[in-house]
Amino acid sequence: MDFLLDFVGTAFGTAVDVLPIAVILVVFQVAVLRRRIPNLGRILSGFVAVLLGLTLFLIGLEQALFPIGETMARQLAAPEAAGAAATPSGETQVDWRDYLLVYAFAAAIGFATTIAEPPLIAVALKAEEASGGAIGSWGLRIAVAVGVAVGVSLGAFRIVTGTPLAWYIIAAYVVVIVLTFRSSRSIIPLAYDSGGVTTSTVTVPVVAALGLGLAANVPGRNPLIDGFGLIAFASVFPIMSVLGYSMATSWLNRSRQARRSSVPLPK
Amino acid sequence: MKGPVLALSRRLFGAVRDLAPIIVVIAFFQIVVLQQPFPNLGSVVVGLVCVVLGLTLFIQGLETGLFPLGEAIAHAFARKGSVTALLAFGFCLGFGTTIAEPALIAIAAEAADVASQAGAIVDSDASRTAYAFNLRIVVALAVGTAITLGVLRILKGWPIHVLIIAGYVLVTVMTAFAPDEIVGVAYDSGGVATSTITVPLVTALGVGLAASINGRNAMADGFGLIAFACLSPMIFVLGYGMVI
């Protein structure tokens, strides 16, 4: 019964999300385009599948993964787990090395939630199609996930050390700008897009819980000031990793071609 | 009959593979690192089944519904050839999908509380409601403008990095002048426009447009709408904070 109520509630929420899109589409269709959409029945059934799928997905996450993920994030951030107990003098000393497990967890959970992120799956499928297979959908998703992993892990390090967020973000943007000018023009828009799609349904709740848990547990940190910012890390680093991924693949292709052309042709 | 069943089972397998990393990471940290049993294992398993089925349906729906729809609309606008109609559509799509976004409603309410505590607005229910509502309008306008500008960029073939970098420089400069309490809200508002349904539709629209215009390349010109939609709310909200 609870499950049914949950389902109806979440389905209703998702439907409200879709309603404005549907209204705009219908209005422009009728008033401006005046052209029949091909395969309308199939498209509508696809819409229903998206709605149902998203509803089930959210309910399942709510029930299975979020509670454990959030509790885990808090427990790992707790001083006992990190071993950052009070020193004999009674003063709490924060040593960033006591939190190695937290950085490992941050990287692992950042990677894993990004791989399952539905908007990223959509963009990756589209990128594979638009690039004619040159950008593989798995390659892109793994590149983005590695970026999020590094970003969230570094963000956790920042919370533990209490260094200012702005330094990291500005430095990251400087790297992004440098990489942009060294990348091929065709990858840049996709790389910029991948920063925005990672911070969505699956990643945000778990990563935000990790940030708040850390800020509440590390001595001398204030959740209100230090707890945020992990999301900002998670949106900058994928830009870097996607630009890097494209450089690596084009370099690999070039060296493979060079090797092929250097092989003497059989007589 | 055999074809669809095979396709469905392949999708189910794909969804399991997508979710495997999360399950492995959580199980590993729970069992090996924290050395604790799983609380109510039954409901976890039911939830996981829901997640797998949901992801399978979602991806199925992407390919039969959202992607073809975005492309069909892009082609229809390209064939009609009216730039004004296309830009108007882009604006409405951005505005309409953002104004009702639950994440934005939550952020706006929170921002109103922060602003009233900081003394930026009168501490009353009416002024808080008005502030939150205005903030939602501002963010929706920002996303509408972003999609319009992004579509214009695809039509004209402008290089994206110049616009984006200029935008971030503007954000940096405005951060220095905006009141402190609005900065966090502004940065958070960048992420709200990228909901799970908007992203596939907008991406398909951009790629479809770039593919159907001569001289544009789907890869080099079609992406980037999401990047604009993430950036512009920060600028608009910082501006709003400076005006109020």
C-alpha cells in the first residue's frame, strides 16, 4: 500500500515535470508548424515509457540506495571511522591523512553514481550517434565518471583541510580554458555539456550527503559554510576529463595510423 | 515476437551493467570497510529491481519517444525556415521546463529564508513568497534566454568557448559585487535546469538542428545547449541579487 502511494505520488510529480513540455510542443505544433509528427503513436508510447521508467527509477533509488548511501557517507565521515580522535593534549587535530578512506569512498561513489546517471546516458547515446561512432558512448561515460570521481575526492579533501573553495574552482577553470584552446573544435561543446549533466538525480543526493556529513564531523568545519561545493567540483572536473579523453583518443588514432602507414605494403 | 524479447533482455542487461558499479561500491564499503550488515535487505532488493526496470524503460522511451520527437521538431523548424519561430520555441521550452522544476521551487524557498534572515527583504510570509516567486521567474527567464542564445549559436556557427568563457568571467566579476547571501543560491541555480527529461529533448533538438542545416556539423555545433542553460541562471540570479 505504501509502495502504491509512493508510486502514484512520484508518477504525479514526474507528470507535472512533463506537462509544460507537452503544452509547449502541442501549441507550437498546432499554431506554428502545422505538420504531422511522423510516428506519433510510437512517440507517445515512448513518452509513457520515459515517465514510467523515471518513476520506478526514483522510487527504487529512494528505497534501495539513497538511505544506505547517505548513512554510509555520514558514518565514514565520522571521526571514529577516520581515526581522527582527540590527541592526548585534548585538542582535536585535523590531519588530512586520517581521511584517506573518505577520499576513496568519494571517488568510488562519484564514479559509480555518474555511470548510472540517466541524462548522461542520453547525452552519450546522442554523442555516439552524432560523431558516427568516433566518440563511444561508454568511453564518454567513463571519462565523465572519472572526472566526477577526481572532483568529488578533491572536494572532500578541501572540506577536510578547510581551504577556500574559490581557489580550487578558479584553478580548475584555468585548466579548462587551457585545455579548450588545445582541443579540437568538435569536442568542446560536448565537453561543456557533460559538466551540467552529471549533477543530477543519482549523484546529487549522495554527494551532498557526503559533503554535509564531512562538514558536520570534521572538527572546526561548519556545515553551512563548508558543506556545499562538492557539486561544483563534480561539474567542473568532467569538462577536463572529457577534453583529455578526446585528446587521448585522437592521439591514439594518429599513432595507430602512423604505425599502419609505416608497415611496408606486401608486394 | 522473438525480436522485441531479445531487444528487451539486452536492455535489461544494459541497465544491470549501468547499476553494477553503485551496487559494488555500496556493498564493498558496507561489508568490508564498515563491517555492517545490510539493513532491511528485502526492501533493498525490491528497490533495486525497480531501479533496473525503471532505467530499462527510460532508455527504451528515450529512443522511441524523446529523441525522435526532438529531431522531428528540429527538422520541421529547419524546413519551415522561420528563425523567429524557432527562437520563440527555444525560449518557451527553456522557460516552461524550468518554472515548474521541483528542485528550483525548493531552492527558491530556501533562498527566501536566507534573504529574510540577512535582512535583504522584509521578514514576512508575503515578502518571502514574493521573493521566491520572483526568483523562479528570473531563473526560468535565464534558461529561456540560454536556449534561445544557444539555438542562435547553432544557426550562426559561433564558437562556443568564447561565449562560455566570457560568461564565467562575468560570473566571477559579479560574484565580487553581489551580496553574499545570493552567491550560494546563484551557483546552485545553475544545476536546476538540467532535469532528466529536459536534457534528452534539448540535446536531440540541438543535434537535429545542426544536422539539418547546411554547413553545420552535428558534433561540433549540435551540443552546448545544456552548457548555456547551466551558466545563464548564475548570471541572472547574481544580477537579481544586486538589483534587490
